[in-house]
Amino acid sequence: MKAVTWHGQRDVRVDEHPDPVIEQPSDAIVRITTTAICGSDLHLYEVLNPFMSSGDILGHEPMGIVEEVGAEITKVKPGDRVVMPFQISCGSCFMCGQGLQTQCETTQVREEGMGAALFGYSKLYGSVPGGQAGFLRVPLADYNTIKVPDGPPDERFLYLSDVLPTAWQAVAYADVPKGGTLVVLGLGPIGDMSCRVALQQGAGRVIGVDIVPERLERVRSRGFEVLNLDDHENLAGTIRDMTDGRGPDAVVDAVGMEAHGTGPAKGAQLMAAILPDALGQAMMKKAGVDRLAALYAAIDIVRRGGTISLSGVYGGQTDPLPMLTLFDKQIQLRMGQANVKKWVDDLLPLVLDDADPLGVEDFHSHQLPLDEAPHGYEIFQKKEDNAIKVLLKP
Ligand SMILES: NC(=O)c1ccc[n+]([C@@H]2O[C@H](COP(=O)([O-])OP(=O)(O)OC[C@H]3O[C@@H](n4cnc5c(N)ncnc54)[C@H](O)[C@@H]3O)[C@@H](O)[C@H]2O)c1
Ligand SMILES: [Zn+2]
Ligand SMILES: [Zn+2]
């Protein structure tokens, strides 16, 4: 089969690989019909290379048709149409029982001290071959498949793998009071969908922030207020002025570790300035690795007693945080990889609805043959050609 593989920083290729086979009686093999590139793949593409090996198969947003099942599989059969959650979990351990599938005790990557294994997501998450490929071996397939009906196009269901549960969890964790105000930092696929989901979950007002004009326009065209970071030297001040001087009830950070530091970087500089020199310098050096501009902005923007929900991925171990402000403002901070299966029952009715309330059918900006994945990665990373969500068709 063909598969999208990692070869080095900004170097992905489409290579020939042996088709996967059933290795455990609880496995299934799925023929992939549509798969997508995620903002999380961009971290592997650019900054997480120490944890990647040449030849790793990428991808964690796959769907397709079950081709073959192991002897223990009872819930899916060849021919079923399925979407795979980006994490691999068992459904029966203590953590899965709490809806914390990303902490699954059966698949935790203990050698690395990490949570549940993820498809196509580096040594840190178990080096499991990913879904940007012709076929995918799905471990514990009775639990790690979401059956969807025949009929509607793949785009209707594909985002159950990641974008939808991630946005749903981001907003649920933000805990916006009914009619309250939410600021969403970053309007990539996750931030854009978080705005749409916030309305579904009852937010009264949503303000989106990014720096890419096409992304701002796309969110504005669905009726949301948007701010271009580049136009606001003091973003938090602007947002306070828009919210009775108080700030929003909650902020979703849908940016993560590769934030562009324009305005909010000032906060980082100020913080570095109040730290002892050695720490401040170390922080400045580190800023290139784990860029914290969005997180600092979130801390500045959210109202006192409000909630910050991080869906953007962070990877630093010693990132300096403004504890004085976090503590004094009594900020609540929630975060993590999305627990896909926890949210599927909330999401299925929305994607099954032919009115398509979340606008998933035309959510993608590009649909390319798998062979063109390297081009897809490049335009998505550089934000060229209006690339917002790139789908790949094996
Ligand atoms: N928690 C999870 O389970 C989960 C799942 C999927 C993705 N993610 C993470 O969510 C984040 C977003 O993913 P995506 O697919 O939308 O990717 P993306 O890279 O397309 O989106 C990030 C957006 O943030 C914008 N941005 C950069 N710096 C900014 C700043 N300082 N302020 C405001 N906006 C800024 C960028 O212009 C871009 O539009 C990534 O970190 C990704 O790893 C997490
Ligand atoms: Zn993803
Ligand atoms: Zn489990």
C-alpha cells in the first residue's frame, strides 16, 4: 500500500509499505477512504522531530471500510463503514470508565511516561502506524471504531476522529455559562469548529482571534466577531473594552506550542524581565521551541475567575508560567487530548442531521489524492492557497 511517511523536518513522502495484517485477535484492518492532515501533524513536521523515526507512517484522522476482522471482534464486520478515534483505548479500564480514554490504562505508553497510544504520533505515543495510508490496522477494534451509516459523503463523518470531539471538549472544558462570552484563540480547524460548537453548547457571544485573513474571514462569514492579532497591539485590552472592561468568561487556546508571538509576546518579555536573569534568558532561548504567546494571551484575556481551556498541544516540561496572575485572577485551567469516545454520542445526532448544523460537509478547503500529501502538508503549514483543512484520498 501507499502511505505518508515522515523522513525528517518538513520532509514527508508517499512510500510503498507492506499492507498491515491482523496481529491480534482484537484487531481489524480498515481500507481508508478519506483521511486528513491535522494541526497536530504540523508539530511532527516541524518541532517534534526528536521523537520521530524515518519511515514512521503519519495520520490520525482516518475513516474507511472494514476489510478484515480478528477472531475476537463482534461489533464490526467486513463491509462496515467506520471512523477511527485518533487515540487507541480499551473501553473497559478505570480511565475509560471515567470517559478519560486518552489516559487509557491498557494502552498508556509507560516507557515514555505518556497517556494512551495515538495513531501515527511519534515514539512518545507508542509509534503506532498511522492512517494516512491505504490500509490501517486498528487495535482493540471493537472499541476503536465508530460505525456510521452508508449514504452521506465521508466528510460528514470524518471529523468524528478528531476535529469534532476536540472542539466539543475544548468548549465543554471552557465551561462557558449559558449566554456567556468565549474567546477562541487560533482559527485553524480546531478553533473554527470550536466557535461553531460554542453556539451549539449555548454560548451567547464568541470572539475569534487569528492572524490569517482568510481564516478570520471564514469564521466571520458564519456570523462570529473576529479580531486580527496583527491589528491589536494590546489584544487583551481590546477584548476587555468589548466585554464591559472585564474580559470573557472563558478562553479556548486552539493554537498550541507553535504560536506566532506578535502582541502577546510582550507579555512573555515582561515576564522574562521579572524573572532572575538566568531564568529569563533560558526562557527567551526556549521560546523558539515552545512558543507560549497564545497561552500568555489567554491568561491576560480571561476575566477574573474565568476558565482557560487548552486544546492546542504543548510539549515543554519547564515552561515558565505567570503564577502570580494565574493565582490572583483565580483562573481555572483545563486541558488535554480529546477523549473521543466520551463525546461521540453528543456529536452523532449533529452529523447525522441532513441540515448539517456544524457545516462539516464543506469544512475542508482541499481534497487531494494521497500521492499529493507532501504538497498538502506544505500548503497547510505555510497557510498558502487558502489551505485550512486538507483531506487525502488514498
Ligand atoms: N487536544 C487535542 O486533542 C487536539 C486535537 C487536534 C488538534 N490539537 C491541537 O490544536 C491546535 C490547533 O490545531 P489546528 O488543526 O486547528 O491547527 P492550525 O495550525 O491550522 O491552527 C492554529 C491557528 O492558530 C493561529 N495562531 C498562531 N499563533 C497565534 C496567536 N498567537 N494567537 C492567535 N492565533 C494564532 C494560526 O494562524 C492558525 O490559524 C494544534 O496545537 C493542534 O496540535 C489538539
Ligand atoms: Zn489531530
Ligand atoms: Zn482503557
